[in-house]
Amino acid sequence: MYCNLLRRLAAIFYDCLLLTAILLVATAILVFLIGGNAIERGNIAYNALLLLISFFYFSWHWVKGGQTLGMRSWHIFVMDESMQVLNWKQASLRFLYALLSLLLLGLGFAWSCFDKKKYALHDRLSKTCLIVTKN
């Protein structure tokens, strides 16, 4: 069974909570390493670090087990078109296209409401899909 938008958003909410905690810890470590000084607003290196951590949070889970912790809570797996766990290239493309879906004010996610297989825009572009294993 393909994943509907509501279940997808619930998993995203869980993952955002977990990722926020990880990013806060990473920031605390970075602040400690730079001697307790504040990180300037708009610091490109800092923003790139947070994006890289986010990339590894999602991609590592997708490649190693087919689901993030939020996806596990909602019984969702991400697969490629042949129903295999993603490789690093596929996970990277999915992450980049998911960012595009967000940058389009979430319309890439809303796309799943009109798609017959409930694919979001980034699912279509990365040739991946979300499968629900349990109702």
C-alpha cells in the first residue's frame, strides 16, 4: 500500500523533532569548540554543516534500513522502483529533490494528493516510493 500525505507528514513531524535535537547537540558541540562564542547569523559554513548533518540523518537511515525513526513509527519504508532499499546515490537524489519539494512551499508534498500512487514530487523525480507495511 502506498503512503498517503497525512501519514507522510506524521513521519516528517517525528523526524523533525529528532533531527532538531541532533542539530541542537551539534550546535552545542560547535559552540564549545569555538570557545563559547556565538555563531553569527547567516554563517554559510554553519548552515552547510546543519544541512550536511540533515542529509546524513535521512540518507543513512534510508540506505541502512529503508526507514528513518519517524518512518518506523508509522510503518513506512522507502524503496526504489524495483522495491529495493536505496543506495547512496538514490538517497542523495531523494534528499535533494525533497528539499526542492519544500522550497516549492510544500507543493511537492501536496503532489501526492493528486498522484494515483500517492507519490510526492520528489518520489517521482528520484524514482523512489513510500510503502506502508501496516495500517
